[in-house]
Amino acid sequence: MSSTLTQSGVAAGSSSTSHKLDRKGLRRPDQFLAFVSQLFKKFSEHRQAMLVVLAVLVTVAAVTAFWTNRQETKTASAQAALFDAQKSLGEELKKVAVELAPPVAPAPKAKAKGETAKTETPAPNVNAILFTRFDVEQKLPETVKKLKKVVDEFGGTSVGYEANLLLGDLFFDHGESGKAVPWYSQAASTTSVSFHRALALQSLGYAYENDSKPAEALAAYEKALGAGAADLKGDLLLATARSHVALNDQAKARSTYDQILSQMPDTEFAKTARVLKDELR
């Protein structure tokens, strides 16, 4: 009687847990196989939907990989093009340095009959002409051509920004401030980096200022301040005050100098502002 009850109890307990799969059950081969079979059964029942999801995931992964590879290739091409333009700049500047070098003292006469006097060719000193006035498009034709190509093909990228800025710098540094304006302006309008935008606008202001256009310079400096580049704030405020002076607005110039003194005390900017403020009428 006792034996019968025990066997019945075991049978009943087994029946109540036959559909429950726990960690212990997974260790039993028969229950594990049943669990795997159920998974495959569910997959077969929803096979079409699963295949669609899988196809979408594969497509997304492929598109992402393609786009990433394309962007990396484009970046590499842009950097190579800019490097080529900079290489041309170095070569052309050397030629200009030789061309604009001061006259060389006459070579000494030959000492003996039939002996050829040696002529000395000056080594190109590029640093000596970095701010020399000359026609950039005439003296640096390959450089200008290649930089413009970088701007056309890679505009809106960091490399395109650098090419715009470099073109502006070349014209500005060699006395053609008016021609620098469109390149600085384009650099400022095609970057999303606040510091880069402020830097380009500051350069734009310098170009306008150097071209005797203080109102335009003031507008550029104020936009640069609005870009929020803290590292340029002191220079920009001094430039803003300078533009107010050029526009005969002594009150605004004094107010700007006061702003420097209150916001940037104990700096070189404050020392300069104090001196310039004292010079105002």
C-alpha cells in the first residue's frame, strides 16, 4: 500500500513539472532537445518574418559599412589633394624667393687666363618673402589652382575649410586683402566648429580692416565674438574697439575697453586696453 502511494506521488509530481524548463532541466538531454525543437518550430512558424528582419539587418550593416568606407576614402583623397597643393606652394615660394632676392654682389674675376669665374646663386629664403607684396595668382598659379580644386571637390569638410583659409591667408599676407575676403567668408560659412568659424571671421575682419572698410570689419568681429571662441575673445574685443575708433565712435570704443578691463583683468589684453583707452579723446 505504501509502495503504491509512493509511486503514485512520483508520477503525479513528474506530470506537474513536465512542461516547465529550468536550469536543472536544461542539463537533462531529453528536456534540452525538446526545448531546442520548440525553438526551431517557432522559427519555422515565423520564418518569413524572421527572414525579413534578417535581410533588413544585413542591408543596414552593408550600407553602414559602405558609407563608412566611402567617407574614409573621401577624407583620404581630400587630405592627399591638400598635401599636393601645399607641396606646390613650397616649390613655388622657393622660385619667388629667388626671383625677388636682392642683387648678388658681382663674382670675382678669373685669376688665370681661361679660368671661368664662379657665379653665386643665392639660396632661396622663403621666410624673407612670407609677407612680401606680389600678385598671388601670377606668382603661385599651381598652388591657387590646386587649392581652388580642393574647395570645389571637398567643400563643407574640414579639409575644404583649411583650403579656404589658406587661400585667404595667401592673398592677405601678400597684400591682396580684397581677394582674401571671399575665401575667409566661405571658410566661416562652411564649418560647424565654433572655434573654426570664429577664426575665419576674425581673419575676415582683418581683411576688411586692412582694406579700409571698418564697418564691415566691425560686423565680422562681432559675429566672431558671437561664435563663442573664448581663446580669441581678447583679440576680438581689441579689434572691435579699434573698428569703433576708425568709425569715430569714441563712446563705443571706450565701452569696449572697459569691457576688457572688467572681464579680463590682469591680462595683456587689459594692459593694452588701458593704454588705448587713455589715448581716446
